[in-house]
Amino acid sequence: MLFGGVPKQTTELTKLRGDINICIVGDPSTAKSQFLKQVEEFSPRAVYTSGKASTAAGQ
């Protein structure tokens, strides 16, 4: 996996997930989508979504 974290628990027993979400921002035509699609193929737990295909409730 390229990106990951470690689940933690606070002293108040609040559980924190170890998942990391990333947002890649850049100029048009800089292969951001192609890069993320390749990461999705490489990593079994990766999920690729775009702003066009997702809803506010799903994010």
C-alpha cells in the first residue's frame, strides 16, 4: 500500500481510524487521474473516485 496509517485509541477511549485520504490538486493535463488509476490497480485496498462520479453523501 502506498498510503496508510495506524489505528489509534485516545485516553478517552475514542477510536481513530488509520485510513488516510488524499487530494491531489494541480494544473489541467498533468496526469493526476492517470496516476491515481494506476495506484488503484497497484494497491488492493485503493479506491478511486472523481468529483463527477461521487455525491456529497458518499464523500
